[in-house]
Amino acid sequence: MSNQEQEIEIISLPYEEGTYWRKGAKFGPESILRKFKDLREYSIGNDSVIKSDNIHYNNDVYLSPYNRDQAFSQIKISVLEALKGGRIPILLGGDHSITYSIVKAFAEFYGKGNFGIIQFDSHTDTFDEVDGFNYHHGATFRNIIEDGLVKEENVFQFGIRGQVREDSISFLYSEKRTTVTIEKLVENRFEISKFIKNRNIPYYVSFDIDFVDPAFAPGTGTPVPGGCSSFETLNIIRNLNFIKIIGFDLVEVAPQYDSSEITSLLAANILHEIISSSFSAK
Ligand SMILES: [Mn+2]
């Protein structure tokens, strides 16, 4: 059995001004944490105990819906504080646009290009501006790459599926990025380790709940059918401990589209499994 020795800070980031379709992700953190606090400390799947004394909560970050620059800088400041305090930041969104400011904090702390990103999502989030606005939740990873925060060859995307506009096809794939469709993921038996050859750098993991099939996670703004089950998802999360993970976000949970709170419950379980697998010492 292993124990979670690493100090963790779970930061709530209830920001949803990066969405342009269905709102509601700002209620995600509260709903996920309510479920998380109901879970027991021992994970059967990981044979590991999470220690509540080593988990700190920050639910006080004010994110203005009117002043985007202020909200983005508040996100960065809160993440940097956790990093400087020696705690692993775990961020609860909010929509996926928050990841840009989070990664900015990581780039400041670790240095640009010194870590990679593993993204679980049904969308690549590498699309162009909308109405002249670049910082929406469908452009996050394009922004991260264009700013040089993370090298494009160190960005790995899993679970991509569904449809895009015909004039946006060119934004889907790039020769440098690793973009793994759901079909390819199934073909490779959900083994993330097969795709990530560079083990010399640490990784930031960004998890969009719409990676999961909407039958298992309906509570999200832009669901796409044909994704992983909750079993497959939790299995993937448990098996991420072959690399060093420096931070984790869980975004796009929108509780008002949920049924029987299953999306928030799954999100809470994802949180538990990443903590008890990747942030525990054997
Ligand atoms: Mn996303």
C-alpha cells in the first residue's frame, strides 16, 4: 500500500467566459468538490491512501466575468502561489480557456519548453479566433503553443472525435503535435505510454470531461458521442504514473446538464485516482 505524501492544492476556478455555446461550467468546482469530499480515502484500484491533511483547498479566487485580463491574471497568480509553496496544483474549472493562464504560471515556474502537456479531450482546442477573440475554450492549446509556453512536439492529445467546420480542418492536425483520435486510442488498447516517448521531461495533464462518452458524463457544455466509458477513463488515469506529473486540471463539468450527478461523481473519482496513483509514494 502507498500513501499520498505530496502536498496538493486544489484550486477552484469557476470561469466560463471562454465558452460560446452552453454555459454552466462555473458551477463545476463546487459540484465536484461536494462529491470528492464524500469519497473514502483508500483507493482499491491503486492500493493507495490519500491524506486529507496533505490536501489544501483554495476556493477564494475571484474571477471577474467582465474583466478577462484581470481574471486571467488571478488564475496565474493563484497557481504560481501553490507552485512556490511546494504544492502540486490541481485546478478545477471552469471552461477550458483557464488552462492557458494555468500553463503560463507553470512556464514561469519551470521555464518555457521545460515540460510537456497531455490533454484528454474530444476536441483539439487548436482553433482560430471567433469574432476576433483568440482566448476562447476552443483555442487554448493553439495559444499555449503559439506563445512558446510548451513545445509543440511535447503536446499529446487523446480522444479526439466528432465534427469540425470544413474551413477549420487545417487546425486539427499538425506534424509536430501528437493528436490521437478515439479510434487510434482503442486500437492501442488505451495505452497512453505507447505514444509518449519523451520521458525526460515532466508533464502537465489537462482533462476535459467531454473526453468521456456523454452516456457516462452528460454534464458538460459540448458533449460528443463515441468516447471512453468511465471504466476505461479511470484505467487511463491510473496508468499515467509512468511519467512525472507536475499539475492537473479537470475542466468543463457543467452540473445543470447532468443526470443523477454522475458527471460530478466521475470527476471526483478521476480526482481521487490521479492523486492516489501519481502523487503517492510506494
Ligand atoms: Mn477542451
